[in-house]
Amino acid sequence: MRDTRKDIDIITELGGITSEGHAMTVFRQYLNELQLAKISRIKHPDVLIRIANAIVLCNPDSVFINTGSSEDKQFIRQLALTLKEEATLAMEGHTIHFDLAEEQGRIVDRTFYIADPSDLVSSLANRMDRPTALEEVRSNLKNIMNGKTMVVGFYMRGPVGSPVSNPALEITSSAYVSHSADLLYRNAFEDFEKEIERLGHFFTNVHSEGLNRTEDLPNARVLMDRKHKTTYSFKCTYAGNTLLLKKGNHRFAVDKAVYENPGQELAEHMFITGIHGPGGRVTWFAGAAPSGCGKTTTAMAGNEFIGDDLAQIWIADDGSIRSINPECGIFGIVEDVNLDGDPLLMKLLRQPGHEVIWSNVLIDDKKIPHWVGNNEDHPDKGVNFQGEWFKGKTDKNGKPVPLSHPNSRCTLSSSCFENYSRDADNPKGALTRVFTYSGRDTDTMPPVRAAKNSNEGVVIGACIVSAATATEVGATGVKRAPWANAPFIPGALGDYMEAQFKFFGSEKIKKEYKPVMAGLNYFLTDQARGGNSPTLIGEKRDVKVWLAWLERYSHNETGHISTPIGNLPRYEDLKPLFRDIIDKEYPEDIYIKQFSLYIDPIIKRIDLQKEAYSKEKSIPVILFDILDQQKNELLLLKERHGSIVSPDLLAG
């Protein structure tokens, strides 16, 4: 017998609300007079029905409608303190939030796409059939908000009026999650219905932390229903699992780009930053890197900042590529953030006048936050993500407990940054000329290389490899990270890759707007280049020079060395950039270390990618053609010059 539940909308099935009139009955039962007056300003029946179903399912004691007014925002800030989800710190406007010690990153093992049998789901993701998901939601979200206040927020993932922005409801019992949403997204209560009518869709997100106990974490889930554009999250608090506007809705945006608008739109795990070039021009970059691999640092290295994590990208009517940030704040990793590498961010974190939510750092007895790698004096004791901490403390396995968790964060509005661009809220987006792809690559690729054409640029993105970071619970080792977006690609990788080739190879992009696509890597170590030290060759701030070279390259103002893996910068072009951009000498022996091709590890990397992609369905043949060509050319180089080929041999 056919399972009639396989196509159902879970929230409607469990809530039972199917009409606007029935929804208003629910609102009159749960909302006081003030909140009822707010919700009555929303007329869209689908929005009202969705909220009402969430209320019936979760059964809160009360419901608060967040319109984005200063009064509503202050209510949420105070609620977070009252519920002890946050606590005040010494600096005004700063608060601390701690997640459970066992939930310090994305729970990838408990994150699932709700999938019907015929649905294609990425081989790098988990799937759960709809009947099972229905029972998971029923058994965990039913009455989960008893004794709690449900907060309903109306947000835009991107500027109002942009063709690729996405309206989204955030429904949660966590004041911390709601507070974070108000810093990271545009509350668009007044424009919400208009934007739904213009765009034809909206996302729904339902979350509750429940009792927030360690023993409940094995039952924590993040479930994403692609068919009904709804996410469910329960029994967890880390923002990457609960602030569903972020990565949960990013997945829906990826789906929309790949399956509804292929070749015209992209949804990427990318920063957006502007680099100043000669004559005062601004060249806009978008760049992909896995979480924890320096994306925020690279974004901040720009002269004009738009975003550090996500990008919605499209081909505009004038034939240019445009980008917007769906967010308007940062949820940034603070480990190794210091004055040397991140002066703009440090200024905000250590000087008064800004609202900041800290998470999972150490708080000393003076209520001052501290973290690993800030290059400041550290206290010998305090409170951190696992409770009371003292210097030399070890866990149950005898392993030292760090001062702060490697995935500790700061959340703040982008408007705090003095280099925040006025173009960030422009619905027409930033005209984007350069796309970069990078990972935590210690031993293979040079610091910067530009693809020879758009197809080779897509292959650079497809072949990102990175050391695992603390952003994912339980992740270890080195792994492939295609486009740094793989954890957020719902469908088949072949479909996503085809959409990339189609977009960047589109005839709609005018010749003068054809982008430069490049690989970045500033994690190359001395050890990997014949030395004895595991330290980096160069410094974090060198990325300013790699970006500056790409800026000139995109305007045909600098030369290059052609190689099988892309075009490399010449020493004579980099040396003055180091001096002019970061006031630093750049010895030629360092250049040779960084830009020599170590052919054996590169070929090993190519073979890794070919083997992995050969196991996937419907991967475009052009990927294998390009990888084969690169390998053959590298083997010829090795035959002529040996396994290490210096730039002067390549130039010759």
C-alpha cells in the first residue's frame, strides 16, 4: 500500500491549521492584546497558517511578535538575560552565551534532509525519510515550549528589493537565537508580505532548545524539508544548529539556485569584500573557504566590507555578476583574532560602543572575555564553555582544556565596522570581478593562482581540500570541501557542479565583466617546502598582497607565469605590492618557496579528486578532462625539471 504521508507538510500535519480563520483563533488563544495587534498587521494567509501551526505544535505559554522596533529588540535582550541564556559582561552591550560543552559546533551527524524516495540528496549529507521525520518532529517538538515564550521574527536574507533575497520566518523559544537573528539579519516585518508577493516564496524555521541538557544531545536534530522550505531544530543551542536563517536557509537558497534558476543565480559560502586599486577604484571580490579557514580574516583584509560568510550571486541585466550578503552581521570565530592580523575586529571587541554576543570564550572574574591566540595576557582562572577553568586543567582523558574553545565566536552587526560598505544594503548588489577558493592547505598549492578560464575556475572550487576544523563536532583529518559549500548542498553534487559551469560560462556575462577565478592558500608551511618548522611561510596579513595582485590581474595591469594549475604572480610584481600594501620586505627565497610547484603532492591531490568524483553520479565530463590535462602537463614538467619546479623554470 502506498504511504500517503510521503508528500505531507509535517508542520501542517501536526498543527492541523489549514485556514486563516483557524489561525486567528489560535492567535487569540495564545497572544495577549499587544501581540495580537502586531500579528493582525500581517495579512498573508500562508504566513499566518505557518505561525499558527508552529504554536499548536510547540504549545508555548505565550507568543512574542518581534517587529524589529527598538522596544521589541530590547525585550528580547532582556529575555535572554532573564532566562540566563546570556549574562552581562564588563563592557556595556557585551554579553556571554555558553553552549553545552558537547555541542560546540555543527552536529553534522544529527543533521538530515527530509527526503522522499525519489529525491536526490548529496552523497556528503544524511537523509531521513518523511514518515520517520514526521515522528521525530512529533515526539520532540510536541509541547516542547511549555513554560516558554515563543518569539516570532520576520526577516529578509538580503536587502529588501533584491532579486535574490529570501524572506524567512524565525520561530524559536531561545531568546539568544532571536537576539542573534536581530544582529545578523534584516528584520523586515513592514516589508515581509510585499517581498513574499514579489519573490513568490518564504522559508520557515522552527527551533526549541527544550530543557538544554547534555543527556538530550543524542536526540538533538536539525531536519530540513526542502519540498516545503521548512527547517526543524530541537534540543540544541549552538547557533550553527539553531539560527536556522543561517546555514539551514542557505541550503534552501542553494536548492533554489541549482534547480529553479540554474545558470542565472548562485548561493555560495563566500565572503564579499572590496579591494582598492590604483586611481581609487573598488574591485569587489567574493571568496569561498570552509568555516574556520580564515574567511572572516580575508573579508576584513579588504578596504570595504560587505560580508564574511554567505553570498547570493546573480547575472544582472547589464551582463555583470552581482553579489549581496544575505546577512548584515558576523558570527565570527575569535581564536587567533588579534591586533596583528585583525585590527578592525579587535577594535570593536576591545573598545566600548558596540553590541557583542560572545560565545564559549573564557570570562575572568572581572567579566572580561579572553581567547586563545589574542596575543594578550591571560588570566589563570575563569569560567568557559565547560564550567570553572584554571590553568593546567585537564578533561577526563587527561587532555588539557583550552582557555577558550577553538570554535568560540563573536556576534555583532556589520554596521559597527568602520569599513562597512554603503553598498551592502544596495539591492542591485556589488559588481563582482574576482572569485577566490581556499582551504586549510598546509602542503600543496601556492598562495595564489588565477584560473586560465572559467571552466578551470570551477574546477578550482570543486577541488578545495582542507584540514578539518572545530566548526563541526567530531570532525578530524584532512577532507575534500568542494566549493567550501558541500555541507550545504542538498542535491546531487553533479547537479551543483553543472550549475557552476553553466553560470560562469554563461553567454549572458559580457566580455568586460568576465570574472577572474582564483585559488588562495595562506596555510602553506615551512615544513612542506623543505624546512623543519610547522609554522606558516609568511604571515596572515600577507593575504592583503595576494588580493591586491588579483585586483590588478583582473584589470590586466600585471603579468603572470603560466603553469598547468593556473597563472602565478611574478616576483617583480609582488615585491612592490608587499612594500606598498603592508610595508614589508619580500625576499626572493620566500617567493621561490611559496610559488615553486611541488609536483608529486599536486598530482596526488588530482588523483584524490578524480577518484572521489568518479564515485558520484552525473559529474560533468569536463571536470575529468581538465584534471587529466593538468596531470599530463605536470608529468611533462617533472620529466624535464624534476619533482620541484621553481618559478624561473616555469617562466622560461
